[in-house]
Amino acid sequence: MKHQGHHHSHGQHQDNTSNIGWAFALNLFFTIIEFIGGALTNSVAILSDAIHDLGDTIAIGLGYFFERYSNKKENPTYTYGYRRYSTLSAIINVIVLTTGSIIMLSKSIPRIIEPEEVDVKGMIFFGILGVIINGSAVFKLMKNKNSANQRVMMLHLLEDTLGWVAVLIGAIVMYFINLPIIDPILSTCIAVYILYNAVKNLFSILPIFLQAAPTNVDQKKIVQQIRSLQGVKDLHDLHIWSLDGEFNIMSLHLVIDKDLDKNQVASIKKDIRRITSEDQIHHVTIEFEWENEICDIAH
């Protein structure tokens, strides 16, 4: 006879969609304005920041979606719910940012060699506008620091605000000193910064996408603690993975003493849940095998 034990953890969800929706709409609107402004002023720095903001707009938009659907129940199609979509959204975001930064590097590097005149007054105007709009979005999201989703988005927008401060400072310098090379230098710095963070995020996302064991879970300790439980003879086929970097899952086959009764088996389940909860494993599936039983499950 075989039993399965399941452990689900559902945190309380606070509705923060209005703040995130507001930040998304604001960022999307200003990203469009940036692309127009970059073209009108002939500024590759503004265009580079527009690509940065486009990536953040996608991140915020997907964050808005997940904030709304994060507690949506499992169904026959999505048996683990919708958390896995966050990994997909992160990969999409990396692709957009990487592609955009490479395009901007291809445009800004030749401009360093042969600088072109830019509309400095236009850059100053868009720089001030960028600081005000992105700063407003940061302030809006700061109102609820208890939401992890909003904290991440706030940091994205804070980066955008600082990027616009750099553009504004560069434009002011060019207003007083005729140094059009500052614009492509700023663009190159922004593009390199975006590319660096995109690659760094990719390396953190790939293990999740490939269902590698979470680095914050101590497998060796878990195995030792489970094997030390009274009535447990051995365990095998242990698998640990993560849906989104936060929601960790584990499955295992557990060999137990053939003389254990129902209450003792239930006690082992309870102890395993306690052990795994210490390592933030939120869902556990256990298949029990009696001692000396031949496991006929195909692998």
C-alpha cells in the first residue's frame, strides 16, 4: 500500500493592483514619449534610457498581471497554479533588454567616434520630465513597502530616475560646453549597465527554468534529518525544484519499517513537513514503500 502526503502553503495576499497599474500606465506612456523625444533631439542617451524603461514597463506589466493572478487556484491545466509564468516573464524581459542594449551599443559607439549635434534644450526638457515622472512612480510604490512585488518595481523605477538624473546632468554640461560626445558616452554607459544586469538575471533565471535544485535548500541536511526519523529505513528518488525562485517543491520515495501503523506513518509525514518547512519547501509529495517491498514504478 502506498500513500502520498501533500503540504501546501498559501500566504495572505494584499491587493496592491491599483498602485502597480498606475505605475505601469505612467511608465508605458513615458516610454513612448522617450522614443519620440530621442528621435526629435537626436539623442542616443534618451533612446537608450527608453529601452531601459521599455524593459521595466514589461516587468511592471507582468508584475501587475501576477499581482492579480498570484492567488488564482490550480486547475487541471495548471496543476501548480500560475507561479511558473513569472519565470517565463523574466526570460522575456531579459531578451528584450539584451536585444535593446545591443542595438543601442551599435548606434552609440559609432557616435563616439564621430559625434553628432543633439538638441540640448530638448534633452534638458526630457531629463526634467523623466526625473519628475519616474520619481512620482517611485513615490507611489513606496506607499506600500510590505509588498515584495512593489519593492522590486520601486527599485526598477528608482534606477530609471537615476538614469534620467545622469541624462539631465549630461545635457546641462553640454548646454554650457559644446561636447556632443557626452551623449553617446552616456548612451554606451546606460546600454552596458542594462546588458550587465540582463546577463546577471539570465544566470539566476536559467537554473529555475531548468528545474535545478534551489541553492537556498540544504539537501544534505534534509536527507540526514529524514533518515534519522524513527521508523524510516531509507529514502530515494529525491527531487527538489522551484517554480519561481520562491515556491519550492520536493518529492521523494520513503522506505519505512513494515511494522509501522497508520498513526506512526502520519507522525512521519508531520515530521517531514516540519523539516522541509525550515528550508522554505512549500509543497511535498511522499510515496511510502514498506521495507522489503519491491518498487515497480517505472523511471
